[in-house]
Amino acid sequence: MPIKMYGIKNCDTIKKARTWLEGHGVAYDFHDYKASGIDRPSLEAWVEEFGWETVLNRAGTTFKKLPDADKQGLDAEKAIALMLAQPSMIKRPMLDLGGRRIVGFKPEAYDAAFPG
């Protein structure tokens, strides 16, 4: 299974992660949330694996612009609904290595995932 990166093309963190992968000769497919959305089963699996608190990007502008009522009483189901409606609220990148995933971009995590 090829490596797949999920994110938004114009995101600065995505650009850093793509530069890292390309600089290390790691081939990957890119899935743009803005262009293609995200399916519920994938999002539910990520929330189950990492917790909605990790998958939901509460630091981003999209989340911050939400009405206060939408931010209250967050739980997994409500977070998934918000992310399905506005995929830019999903933490990025989500790097799917087939057998495991990495959320966000930290060079040391990528170094560990792709030694040498």
C-alpha cells in the first residue's frame, strides 16, 4: 500500500511535511481535504486511534471562527460532524503508512518512521 498524506495543499505544515518526504525520497499520494473531502469511516478510525482531541485542530482559524454553541459540549461524535462539515478542522497532515499513522508533522517522527 502506498503512503498517503491527507491535508490541505496550501497549509504551511503540509508544505513542510511534503518537502521533508520529497527531500528523503519517500513516495506518497496526496489527498486534499478541500478538493476531495474525507469519508466518515476514515475519520472515525482516526478518532478511535488517536482520540478526537488530537484529530480536531482547535488551534486553526476555521475552528476559532465557529459559533460558541458549536464549540460547547464537544465529544467524539460532535467533533466528527464538525470535521466532516469542514475538513480544514482536521489536524494535518495525517500520514497513513498502511500499518500505522502519524498525526501532524515533527521531523523526528518522520526520521523514526523512515530511517536512513
